[in-house]
Amino acid sequence: MVSKDFNNWMNQDPEGARRHLENSTGGEELSDLVVEILQPWIGLVSVEAYTWLGTFPRGESRDQGIDLMFRREFSKDPESLVPWVELILDPNLRARYQRRLGGRAR
């Protein structure tokens, strides 16, 4: 569970909070934390949440966050998701969302 102090840090220094997560966790644990952090944040300030997600390097953690974003936003605004498709590293996940977006994504 993410502490209130960490949430405050993310709001004030998202880049520093991301670096801390990357340096102190790894692999699946980091992916789980990214999703845990994004879930409540997306509903409150999605632009900031997605900006924070975009600071992560390509990899499993960012892919999991993008997957959450697609599941939350696809029915509302699929066009806003098009730029994110090419940022997905996992070829199966990328292909799934390319199919869902149809001709909008390459």
C-alpha cells in the first residue's frame, strides 16, 4: 500500500518519486506499485497521472500502467490513447490495443 507521504511526494516531485520507485523496487513489484499508484490518481487528475506514467522508461511497469489507462479510458476517449500504443514494449499487448483502436493506430 502506498503511503500518504509518498502520494504527497508524487504530487510535488513526480520525477523524484518515480526514480525512488525504480531504485528501490524492481520487476513485478514495481509494476504492481505503478498500477496501485495510478488507480486512484487517474480518477482525480488523470492528466498528471498519465504525465507521471510517461516519465517511466519503456518496460513492464509502464506497459502495466498503459494497460490500466486503456481499460479506464477506452470507452471515454479512444483517440487520446493512440499515441500511447507505440510506447508499449510488450508486442502482444501492443497488438491487442492496435486492433482495438482499428485504423487510428499504426
